[in-house]
Amino acid sequence: MCGIDITMEKKPYLTPKQEKVLNFIRKRIGERLPPTIREIAGELGFKSTGTVRDYLKVLQQKGLVRRRNNKSRAIELTECASFNKIPIIGTIMAGKPNLAYEEIQGYVDVDNLFLGRLGFNDVFALRIKGDSMIDAGILDGDVAIIKKQPYAENNAIVAALLGHNEVTLKRLVRKSSKYHLEAANPNYPPIFEEFKVIGKLMTVIRKYESK
């Protein structure tokens, strides 16, 4: 198990077809059901399972997948491949908004994180900076796990995209048929400017340092 990986290793070159095979494997493993060779062949239109084995061999040689004893659903992504991890796409201000959209800083290993039926491509993570959400139990340094979605219900905590790619974590509040963003700290004013919901908070990960 690789834990949190903050390096950005150079990935081996893949042909478009190899990328499609790998992406399908990634998707199915994200759904907790590794694909069989026949399923890969059916999904990608290969007439022969031998062709799939050839692609798997190449992906193995490039260190991206491995197979256990040639069993039916024994295809695995390598231990340190980032495909089984939620990307930390930036630091999000739980205070004033911050430029934080789509800047991958590392990954959160989710082997022990329950995501229900969600796949790994359905979520992302943001590292919290600031104290505007402390009354909601969200502290500076926490890692927020966000489900990608363009909407949320009233009073949900959301990652919101403001102007100039500014992202902030706030509570979505509806008043008089209009929505605005509110902090969970009385020291911060509401945000009434235009915004776009990019995800809803699922859970928060907090690391405690032992002394």
C-alpha cells in the first residue's frame, strides 16, 4: 500500500488503444469489479481475447498493471499507480476564496475510504486552508473529499467556483429563491457574487500528529 503520494512521476507513453484498455480497467476497478479478459474484448471491440492478453502484457511491461495467477478477475493496477487514489487538486480556502481549480498536488489513498457505489473518477480532494468552516468541524489542514456534481441541496457544504477560477468551500444557502454561500464562522461575511457548484462535501480526513 502506498499511502499518500505527493510526487508527480513521469508516466510511460501509451498509444491511444493502450490508454483505452487501461482506462476501462481503471473504471471497473473503481467500481470494485475488475474486468475479465472477455469483458475487455467486448468493451473495446476486440475479436480475440489473445489481443487483450497482448495489451495486458504491454501494460505489465510498462509497470501499470499486474495479474495474479491468470485468474478471471485478477487484473490489478500497480500499488503506486495513482488510478486507485483520489487526486488532491489543490488547496481550498475555508476563508477567502483561493485559486485552486484543477491543480493536482498529490493523491489520497482510498483503500480504506468507503465511497459506496461511487467510482474513483466521481470524486476529488481539496486541502483546507483557513478557518471559515470551523463551526462545521472543518479545520485548517483537513483534506475534504468532494463528490463531483453541479448541484446540491439547501444547506449542503459545497466546493464552489467563483470568478477567475477561485474556489471556496462554503455552505449553500437559499433565500427568496436565490442561492448564496455562507461560512461556518461569524467572522466571515456571506458571498453573494455569482458562483458555480462543482461538488458536494462527502467527508473530511484529518491527520493527528502524535507527540
